[in-house]
Amino acid sequence: MAYSDTIGQTVFTTRKVIDHAFRRCKVPAAKITGEHIDIAKDQLFLLLHQWSAVGVNLWCQETLTLPLYEGRAQVTLPAGTIDVLNASLRLLQQPEGTETDAASSYQIEFDEDTLITSIGILWNGASTPVNLQRSADGVTWTTIQSESPTEGSGEWSWYDLSELISTTFFRVVTVAGALNSDTVFFGSLPSETSLSRMNKDEYFYLPNKAFRSARPLQYWLDRQADSTLMNLWPVPDEDDGRYQLRMQRHRSIMDVGTLSQQVEVPTRWYEAVVAGLACKLAREIEEVDINMLKILDPDANAAFTSVALENRDNSPVNIDPGISGYTR
């Protein structure tokens, strides 16, 4: 017997998801109008964002590195942030080297092979796409990664290198045009200190919310309708690039795009997506017999439950009851 010899190659586009959902509602393709497609996309959006509120979707966890600015207590997190799972303050060391600033690049040369883990760029104009590169001789360069920053003048862009290889030369070079940078920070030897999370009342009753220090220790997460704000305390008192915020955030599932694009869920969730969308369409589309819900609802609940129970990272859990004080 011959097998396909492929795994994970079957792609469900948004159109395919919608087509299957209508079939489960027993709506013939000839009766599906443009208005029906728009309704289906809206309902798919509602379904996905409903799932974002049920629990932490493993594929929607992201690690962020964000800059600190002197005197700025409030950090606006990227759009779609639902919650911060953990946060820490990172301190980077800046190895000494010979720096060369050209129109389209910024280079550093060390006396010996040096490990660089992160690179920060403080822009003094519009940011441009850049390549982060390393070299053993300053002649032949290897691109570690390519980035397309969106920050503007006076803002930092921070990138953690995907290849941790010690070498003598590192540089940032633009894909095209000038490198509008005030500072390029080549950082190594990162050390992180956990930030503790306050609740609203604890932050409100701080006697001096404007107290400043080089190292913030705590934060209160203010989740607004259109943004998520991290309020730091003490207020950052440094702006030299050595400190950054490191956090793991839970974000929303990506918006529904065009019909030819994919829905941002793992393949094991496709059945739950189709079944859940069929239920929503049965409640919205006039051509669907309402009695179909007696079949669709149980199917959708079963499909969602099966994948939701599997939505875990299977990491070991260590429980320390802390009873030493009673056993001495």
C-alpha cells in the first residue's frame, strides 16, 4: 500500500472552511451569495476571537522585546495583546570594540571572537529594512536575519539574534537607502530579573507613582477596549539601551483575511473551525433549516472539547508544598 509521504501539507483556506460549513448546513452552492460569504467571514471572525477569550491558545503566545524610555511609565503593547503571561527586565552588557559608521551600515570590530545576542537600533529618521550580519574577516559577510522595523524617529528597534555564534565582526546594513540611526547597540551577556504583577488597587495606592529608578520592579496591566497598557513602577530612569522589557504575551488569533488565505489555527483545529462556523451560520442564514442545530450544536461542542483538552504544552509541573517549617 502506498502512502502520501507528506505530513501537514493539506491546506484549508478560508474559502474551503466556509464551503464545508455551508455544506454541513445543507445549503447548495448555487444558493450561496456574496452576502452569505460576507456573513460567513464575520461569523468566522467572531468564532476565532471567542476562542481567544476561552483560554491561552498555544500558537498565539509570543515573546517580545520592548525598549524602555526615560520617564515613560506606560508602555503600549502591540495590537491584539490579550494578556501578559510573564515579564522580566533584561540588562545587556555592551562589549567594547571599534565602531565604523557608514551611510548605509554600522559595523563593530572586536579584538577577539565575541558573542552578540541582541542588536538595538535607535532611529533618528524613518526606519528601513535591515540585514543583521556577522563576519570573521570583515570581508565575507553572513546574514543572520533580515528585519523590517516599523519604529520611527526617536524609537528603538530590538532584535534577538537567532544564531549565537562568536565572531569578530558584526554589522547592521540597510537593504536600500541610508541607515537613519543615532545609536546601534550590540549587546551580550543578558541577565533578566522577573517583574512582579500588581493589581489595580495596589497600583492606585502607590504613594509616589512618579518615583524613578533605573530598574522597574513591578507593573500593572491595564486592559482597555482598544489597547493593553503596561504601567511600570518605578518609572524608568535610563535611556541608554542597556535595559529592555522581555515578556511572553497571549495575543488574539489573526484576523480573517482573504478567501485564499488560511485561518490561523493548527491543522488539528480545522474540524472545530468548520463545525463551529456551521453552527453560527445556521443561526444567521435564512436558507438553513433551524432544526439543523440539533445536529450541528453537539458536533461543534464535541469537536471543540476534543482539541481544547489537548491545548496544553505537556510540560512537567513541580509542586513544592513548603512544609519545611513544620518538619524541623
